[in-house]
Amino acid sequence: MKLLVTGGCGFIGSNFVRYLLQARSEWEVTVLDLLTYSGNLGNVSDLVPCPRFRFRKGDIADPDAVVRTAAGVDAIVNFAAESHVDRSILEAMPFTRTNILGTQVLLEAARSARIGRFLQISTDEVYGSLGPTGRFREDTPLTPNSPYSASKAAADLLVRAYVQTHALPAIVLRSSNAYGPYQFPEKLIPLTIANAAQGKPLPVYGDGLHVRDWVHVLDLCEAILRVLERGRTGEVYNVGGSNERTNLDVVRAIVELTGTSKSLIRFVQDRPGHDRRYAMDFTKIQTELGWRPRRAFEEGLCETVEWYTQQRSWVESVASGEYRNYYERQYGARLAAAALAPRVSLATAK
């Protein structure tokens, strides 16, 4: 099997490439990645000597680059995406270009080359926000609430259209929040770990009671491979971790694991359109493909904190000037305002 993995130098993509090369000894993998701020060649540098791995720098929205790189492959897994809600609020155009146009370019290349399988990696955020009960099913209507999630929903619908119109053998996998090694430090868990290590404030949006369902990235990689090999064309598969936690609970857990003072937690101005709760019903993938998450959140989070603690040089290398500028733009005024506001008791924030 010759596989093209787009966005393979990002968080989930790099973990999947590493997992795949170990799990399938005969497979060959080509990574196509533009190496934007969150795509880091260092994430796969240990794989470069492997004769079954090759890297090509390129943009999924560039038809010529995609056609050249996809020549001769049997399947495509598309991880390439702008993926941070906060950045999409600041500037939506890159999300429209990469997530929508880029997906269409990949789909067209796959159709023209008669590629045998196309797997689109999507997100639970396309479903919108849940109330206090219930879980997202694959047939839950798409009601995205941010430019990021809207762009991912549009990409999912393009995949569906290519299945229906062109009989493209494509599948969509929608995942809950993933965590683990190599995640860019703008996301909640690595940001909190990195700030805790430096004694910096730990920002928490709003009241901190927004709920997310967490799945360890290696459990997610196993699910992706199951769907790639055995999933049914035209279907959507939800993947979750059955690990619902509030953002405040996650930050508190990291504080405990790192021995950081709770006084560093800062409740800051919430972001616009912040979805209150996500939770995934993954009965379908469990019943059809026999997948279920293996790692308890407490175990996985402990391993993740240990990884980031041991890989401080990696964190420093990716937290470039661009990231520092973004961090100041996103949190500078919020943290300054929080410092002037009356302190909220953590004991009452439940």
C-alpha cells in the first residue's frame, strides 16, 4: 500500500505516520505538508532514514503540487487543515483556503487518478454545541459555530458530494478533542503545561465549565487505521474518548501533575461563539470495526505532561516569534484585564 498523508508534519498527522510505519511493515508513506506555523518537520525527523517514508513540501490548495505528489498512491488521508478556533476568529481566510479549497483540490486529484480510498479527518465541532445531556451521532445535523468548524463542515460536505456525484471511495472520520505528544502549544493542554513549567498565568476562558470529550492521539491513530482499511465508502464515523472534562478540570489536573500553584489560574474573557459542550457517540465504529479507546484520561494526561516536560527543547523550537505574537494578541489584553478584576474563588467554580 502506498499512502499519501497530507498535513503529516502536524500533531495528529505525525503521530499517525509514526504509528502506521510501525503497524504496517509493508506500507510506504509520503507526507505532503506546507510547514506552516504548526507543521514542523522536526515532528517526523526520526522517520527520515526509513526507506518507506518520504517528505514533500507543498500546499494542498496547489493542484500541480497535489497531482505530482499523489501520482501512484493507493490512498489519501487528509489531515492538512487550519485547526485552531481562536485563529479562525482573528482571521478566517486561511481556513477557507486550506480547509475548503484544499480539500476540493485533493478530492479532484483523487477522482482523476482513480485513487482507491480517500479519508477525510474532521472534527466534532462541525456538529455545534450540545446541551447538558446527549451525544453527537453521525446523523446529528451540522450546525458549526466558528469559522473553523464551518470550514470543516464545508469540507465534509464536499467529500459527500464527490461520493454521490463521482462515486469516489471516500469516508469522513470526525474526532473529539485529541491530546498527546507533538501538539502545538496554542491548544489547551500543551499551552497549560508549557505555561506551568515557566510559572506563567494559566488562562481559562469564561467560567471554565465548557466540556470537551478527550481522546488520546494514539487511540485516535488506531481508529483512523481501522476506518482506512475497513470503513464503508460514503460513511461518517465518530471517534471519542468517553472522557468528558470541563476545561477547568483539565487545567486543575495539570496543576496537580506539575506541582504548580493554583493561584496561576486566570479566568479570562471568553471567546465569541464558544461551544458549551461536545460529546461523541462512537457506537458505530465500535460495532462495525471493533474500535474503542484504550487509555483512561488520567493515564494519558500523566504521560502527556511527562512528554512535554522531557521535550522542552521541542516546545521552545516551535514556540517561535510567530507564536509569541499570536499569544500576546490572543491573551495579552485578556490577562491584563483578569489581573485587574476581582479574583474568582476556584472553590466556587464548579
